[in-house]
Amino acid sequence: MSELQGYRGLTLELLKNANVKIGDYIRIFRDGDVFEGLLMPRIELGDSNHIVIKLANGYNVGVKVSSQTKIEKVEVEKKTSEAMVEFKIEEKEGLPTVFILGTGGTIASKVEYRTGAVYPSLSTEDLYRAIPELSNLARIKTSVLFNIFSENMTPKHWSEIAKAIAKILREEEVNGIVIAHGTDTMGYTAAALSFALQNLPVPVVLVGSQRSSDRPSSDAALNLIGAVRAAAYAPFAEVVVAMHEWVADESIVLHRGTKVRKCHTSRRDAFQSVNSKPLAKIVEDKVVMLTEDYKKRGEKELTLKPEFDEKVALLKFYPGFNSQLIDWLVEQKYLGIVLEGTGLGHVGKYCFNSIRKAVDSGLVVAMTSQCLWGSVRMTVYDTGRDLLSLGVIPLEDMLPETALVKMMWSFGQTKNPEKVKELMLTNLVGEYSNRLPL
Amino acid sequence: MSELQGYRGLTLELLKNANVKIGDYIRIFRDGDVFEGLLMPRIELGDSNHIVIKLANGYNVGVKVSSQTKIEKVEVEKKTSEAMVEFKIEEKEGLPTVFILGTGGTIASKVEYRTGAVYPSLSTEDLYRAIPELSNLARIKTSVLFNIFSENMTPKHWSEIAKAIAKILREEEVNGIVIAHGTDTMGYTAAALSFALQNLPVPVVLVGSQRSSDRPSSDAALNLIGAVRAAAYAPFAEVVVAMHEWVADESIVLHRGTKVRKCHTSRRDAFQSVNSKPLAKIVEDKVVMLTEDYKKRGEKELTLKPEFDEKVALLKFYPGFNSQLIDWLVEQKYLGIVLEGTGLGHVGKYCFNSIRKAVDSGLVVAMTSQCLWGSVRMTVYDTGRDLLSLGVIPLEDMLPETALVKMMWSFGQTKNPEKVKELMLTNLVGEYSNRLPL
């Protein structure tokens, strides 16, 4: 790694002239302002006019330098080793215990990012050092289960995470569990854990970050603080996703695991509750419930059901969709198909024969809507009524992604299609929002 | 049809006692208010405490009756035939001419819904009768191209619509064209027409309705008035979708055809511009542009390119996705695949081999994001860079549905994969919003 990794142009020149390197404690004087902290590397190919430093409070800031901005001096204050001592923090007695389990993604890999290593482990000490606020919230234990980009997660990984959580609950005294996870498929994993971990005694909080912590705009620290606060103090015991509520670094919302999806590629508030309000949000230092319809934390015996069957497909319908795809899934001995139909739950008539064959072959075929918002209602138009009479089951306002995960999970519990249909139509963990309370 | 179709409970009783039937002109007295109009049937299984009447201005209203609401009298004023005469309106000279082409859906089938027939044709006289405002806006010509639920639309229908529009522009003097369309796949058709009809001289406005006009909350009349207004007076000459801006019956927005998708199964404001602002909105009786970046109406020679090739698939990636689906498409001699990847444009590593084989076999493979909002950025993480090096082309902020339609259209123009890639990466009709102006 270069001593000034990622810097170029004007910033590289300034830093070189000051004879500093990544990890040094520096002071930047600019137009009367003084910025003080650890010099951070830049990873992504960003602009050349920001110097990124980690402040004493654990946050990173980008100090803009340009021909308009005069930097009077970049002065080496302390070298890396001494600077790090400053962040060493004692564990406080009497605080709740939170277990942070790393699975990968931007948040796990870079949250204590300081010296340029791209995939450091998620050690407790490093976490406290990176985000000193955590030590006032909880006693943190950490463990790394795996470290993968979340697009590489499969149903097998969901099982592993569920089993790891069950093990922690069996062997450790914890008040809540945080799962650090890549954001790409975090919604799918949240749904999977919701079904696999029923009757939870404590909250399970998935958390990710949309921007790596070496970037001035990183959401990693605030998301992780919010996730730990929820795990430690929230009154609910469900699987949730903790992310920014809005683009500003202000508040964190907690989305129910079965109702959340990533709705933006890059914004910090990419995660949205669909067809329901978020379960709770963090207002100042309190977890405030947004609904009264939730499962409470308490002395409970976890029901672990970690099996998933991958022989379930999600198919999005569109004009020109090839209905032979359905036939192919039948030939491949698939067990079920979740359709992402149009509008209130429709597909073109020319697909009816293939759907009939699939149902006759014993596959469970279920309908969701590619609109994402709103509810499937298959009794309004002929197309919907025809599909119902073919045996397609309507999943109301369940997200297509949650429906896929739930059907994989249902076939993990039983291979009996009738029992799977029954499971699919039962509101198990809040996946239907229009039904009676859980 | 029953004489009081759809009514039940209290409303049925009141109507029976008054000895009226569907189509009668009635007057309802309630708490000092008087409501007057044609008695409409109820089709869907709704509540039992509204009586729906069509007012003289063409709008339907639901008059709530309940034990709290006293109905003093329901009196037969005029019988159907005389009442209809009242709606006869003369065509006004000097107004712009708008051609309304019916293709099906709720709006075409029920907008003049009055006597209970479910699929009446879209005749000019009936339209004026149902929505008298239209006669003050434009001289209307109508024609029914076909009458199908839009989930049954295929790329062949897109071609037919494009050719029909070209014929109208060639043979008639029109100031704008309105396409009445089912809402399920209206977004796909809007994108298809955007590519098929380039260099338009006048606006082409797709319009649908989310609620049939026999329901008190129907959006059909306001949407159609907005569509006709845009077709007649808008300064732009592009393909747009005209629908409610908000749930209230207040304003209509005009979404660019390549940037719009149906984002709710039932709400009146189901259609949303994604990754861009709507092109325009209607404020009172004016079409107000929301961007300066649009193609202007004027004397232009239409470029008709109505061919689409259906050998293109849209595949949504998810954990557990079977990469053999990609192999199957290659075997079936598909020409291209649009992937709906995760986050910034990713799929699991285990799909790389199948993608490589597809590209090596000459298929064009393109990446969009299932997040829908935001832009694909494949240079940020390893997964994206690997996919780029396999030959996957990144489609930035283009909607997956628009990308599918565009690739079908591109292969309709040329079978040369390199030329298709070039077309896909060129901003033709506003499908990329982050690029330079058209």
C-alpha cells in the first residue's frame, strides 16, 4: 500500500510537502478553521480535492482543499501508535451486551478502516476505537462468520447465519444481536432470518452501509450506533434492518425484516418499508415504536427453523415473456414458482397453459405484483379470477422477494405442496400487513 | 343485469322503496343537500352505504347513506332516454383536434359506462356524453384498435399501435394523439412507442384509469381530460403517460414514456417517474413544463421504427437464482438478456460462467438494478468490474422494463450485437437521465 493511498493532484502534493502518511495524526489549517485527526486513505477513485481525516469522536470528515482554499500548514502532531492510544476505551459495567456478527459487506470490512487494509476483521477493540460512542451504549462482543459481498449470499448462507445466531443465544448472555451485512441482498436475508428465527427473545438487527467509511459521507458509523442501540434497548424481539431514515446523518429507522427492500442503488436511505410503516425509529437516544403490533422481548425459547430449499423460482412477467420458462422449471423438478405479475396480479393469457401444467405437476404457484406497492387482488378482473381457478395462490401485499424467501423456507419445512400453500397463506412474521395482528 | 345491480343492504332498500332502477335520473335529499343525476350500477363488491350517480358534468359521485344520514326522498325525475338527450353537445369550431385510439383497459371500456355493459366501444358521441368538458377542449375523433386487458399486450401489439399512430398522422389533421390503455403494462407500451415513434410532430399521450368509472372514486374522467388537454396544447412532442399526480382528484402529471413505471397496484397515483422528474403537469387549465429538456412539437417528419424482436429476456437475480436459466436462453437462441441485478449492478459470482458463455455465444447482456431507483455503477466493487470485463454493458439509471423494451426494439432494427450494444448505450429518447440533453 502506498503511504498516501488514493490521494492525487493537489491533495497528494500538500500531504507530501508536509511529510505525513496514512495513519498519522495531523492538523489542517484552512481559512481560520482547524481540523484535527487521523489521516485516512482514499479507496475509491474520488475527487482530488478532499483530505479525509478521522476526528476524535470517530467520525470521518473530508476537508476540501482547492486553489480557492488556502491550506496554511499540515503539521504532524503524533505518530500512529501514540494516536491510537487515545481511542482506547474501558468497557463500562452495567451496560447491556450486544453481539455483532460479521458476514461481510462495506460495513463489516471498512468500519474501523484506518490503515488501508481493505478487509480487516471486525474486532471489538477496533470497533470501539473507530466508534467510541459504542462503549457508552453496550458491551460489545464480536465474531466474523464470513466475509462476502452480499450478492454472493445464497440460501445456504441464510441457514448458517440463523444457526450462528441460535448458538450465540444458547451460549452467551446477550441483550441483542447485530448482523453486519452487505446491502445488496440484506432485504432477502432479513426476510430469511425472520422465518428461520421465530419466537426470538431479543432483537436481531441487520445493518449495512451504503458508503464505505473512508468516504466523507459514510453512513457506517451512524447505522452501526443505531443498530447497537436497537439491539441493546429496543422493546421488540424481531428481525429488523437498521439504516438511515433520510439522506441526512440524522436518524435511523428499523424496518421489519419481511417488509423491507433496497429501493435505491446508492442513497443512504435506500432501504424502505413497503406496504407498512417501519417498526420503530431512533429519536435522539431512544428507540420509539411506530406500531403497537410487534413481538416483545423477553424470556422465550427460540424456535430455530434454518432449512431452505432452493428449488423455488421468482419469475417477473413482462410483455413478450416466454411461458416455456415455466415449463423448463417443471422439467427441472422445481417445487414452486413465485410470479411477479402486473398490476393486481396478472400475467398474459398465453401463460395459462404452462401455469396449469405446473400446478398439475404439483408445483405451488403464487402471485405477487411487480408494482411492489399495493396488494394483489385477483377477484377484480377476469385474468385474476382465471388464475385463481388454475390454482395460483394470491399473496396480497407480500413483497415478491419476501414471497420467494418464504416459499424456499416453507419447502425447507415440508415437501407437501398443500402444507406449503397453507404456510404461504398464513401470516407468520408480519409478511402480510393487512391481516390481523400477529 | 339486475335493475339495481350491485346494490345491497340499506342502499338497495332505499332504491327499491323509491321504485327507481339503474339509468334513471334521480334526486337524493340528504341533510339539506340535494344530489341529482343518473343512477349508476355498482360492479365490484363494494360497501353497501353509497349510491353512485353521474352528475350533469359527467363526474360520478358516491352519496353516502347510513343510519346517521337521513335520506328524505329518492324521487324519479326523468327516465333514461330523456336524460341522455341533455348530454348531447355540439362540436365547437376552432378547437384543436385530438385523436383518441382505444386499445383496451378500464378506461376504454368503462369511461362512458352507464347502463351496465362492460365493454362498450369508445365512440366520440359517448365520450362527449360521459365527459362534457372534452367538447370545450378539443374536437375529438376516436377509433378502437383493439380491446384487450393490457397484461395480454405483446411486442406485436406495440408494433400495431405504432403503425396505427403513424397512419393517423399521415391521414388526419391532428394536434395530438391519446392512447387509452390498460394500466398493467402501460409503462412498457409507453417505452415501446418512445423508441418506435421518433421525431414526432405532436404529443402521444397514453392514459389509463385505476378505478372503473362506475365507482365513486374513479379517476377515468380526470385522467382523460388531462390527456386530451396535453395532446391538444402541450408544447412537447414526446410519448408520455398521463395519470393522477396524487390520490386526490386534483392534478394530472405527464411522465416521459421511458422513465415511468406502475408503482402501486391500486392507487390513482400509481404511475411514477423514476430517476427523473415528470416532463410536465397540468395546473388548472395549463400544461406546465417541469423541465426545459424536451422535444418540441412542430412540423416534423415522423420516423417510424415499429419492429421489435421478442428474443430478449429480462432476468431478475436473487439469492438462489439458477444460472442454468441463462444457459437455457442461449440454447433457445435468444439474442439478448437484460439482468435486473442487485445494488449497483451485481449478480452472484457463480453466474459468471454462464454469463461468459452467453456473451461468447453472441448474446448482448446488459445490467440494470432491481433497486429501480438510482444508477448502476459497476466500477465501484470487484463484482461489477468482473462483470464489465465479461462484456456486460451497464445501463446506468435506465429502468429494467425500459431496458428490456429497448433491447427488443434494438434487435428489431439490427441483428448485429455490436450495433445493438451501441444503440443500448446511446441516449435516444431520454431513457438515460444523467446524460447530456437529447
